Amino acid sequence: MRRNNTPYFIKRMSTLLNRFYVKRFIAPQFDSVGEGLEVAHPRNLVIFGCNIHIGRYAQMIASPDNCIRFTTWPSKKVTAGIKGGVIKIGDYCLISPGVRISAEQSIHIGDNVMFAANVYVSDSDWHGIYNRIRPFRCTKPVIIENNVWLGERVIVNKGVSIGENSVIGAGSVVTKDIPANVIAAGNPARVIKTINPNRRMLKRELLFQNPEHYFYNQDQLDRYMLGKNSVWNWLRSLINPNSSD
């Protein structure tokens, strides 16, 4: 489709039903979840395992052909008094379609972190080089600090720390620590540019300084874009689309 023919009131009803579904069926699957969680296509968010936490005003954009997956595995390892894998995601994070985060020990993600599509983060090799029968032998914690931006198809390997404000270019494979305030890219990822930490940086938290105002503006945008759409034209576009749709 070239345009969205959905009438505004249908979109509004869909949004309210989606929020109910997230609150009733998605939020309880986390061990802790902050207020304001938004999940597009929540049936395509897969959560497996315990010790999975997410902060306030997280936004996840799953899609039917590209699920988001959070996975922790049971383990004898104890991290901060918790047995098994742990995933902790901070406030104001953006998680795009196809993101996979898998922990056998611990993955800690700070505030305002942005994941582009198809990012993969893992704290384990899952199998050893010489012993490929018994899994979970090669693990090291992963730390992604505040305001990091991971480009599309980035892979973050075990034992890696990525410093505050840093950007990882699309398609990169992060095998070693990346310092704060840099842009890194490549396979393996290397620093290619520095970021001025003294320059003002707008972070995602700015969107939610007044959450009610943010959500009101989103609704008003839908009203402006979809307010003139009719039910009959919408139904026709579903049954018999044409080039104007």
C-alpha cells in the first residue's frame, strides 16, 4: 500500500486494544517492567526464561516477519545473587524488528539505548571450540552503557563493553571493548571517529519529559493523517486495492 486508508477511529481502537494486550499479556512476562511500555505487534515479541527486566518508556517495534526475542538460559552461574542468565534493559530504549538478546550469564543495557533492526547481542559462544557437545561453557558478561546506538545487523559478542554515547555502524561485529564517545565500525569493529562529549546531545528521554503530552501528540498526528479516511474506502482498499492505494 502507498498510503494508510485506516479511519482514525479504527486506529484509535486498535491502539487502545494493543495497550490492553501489552499490559495484560506482555508485561507479566518480564520480571520487572517500567511504566509506558509500548510494543508494536506484541504477538511477535518472544520472551523466554527468567530474570528479564525492562525500564520505563521502552518502545519495541516487532513485526510479523521479524520477531524480537529475549532469551535467558538456566545456569549454575550466580550473578549479583541471581542464578541463571540475566537481561537488564534501562529506561527509554528503542528496540527494532529482529533484535535478539540472549543471555546465559548477564547482559546489562543502559538508558536511551537504540537498537536498529536485526541486532544480535549474546554473552556466550554457546559451545566450546573443542567440546561441542556441552553448551554454556564459554560466557562473559556484556555491558552496553547509556545512549549507545547500534546500527542495523550489528553483532555484539561475549565479554564486550560499549561506552556511553558510542555508535556502532551497520553490519559491524563487536569483539572487543569500545570506549565512550566514539563511532566504531567494521568486522571486527574499530574506532573510526570521535564524538565531542561537550556538545549538547538530545537523548530519547527528552521525548518523555511530559509523557501525557507525548502520547497526546501521537494521537493528534494520527487524527490529522487519518481523519478524512472513510470506512467504505478502507474496506474497498482491503478487498479491491488500486493504484491510488
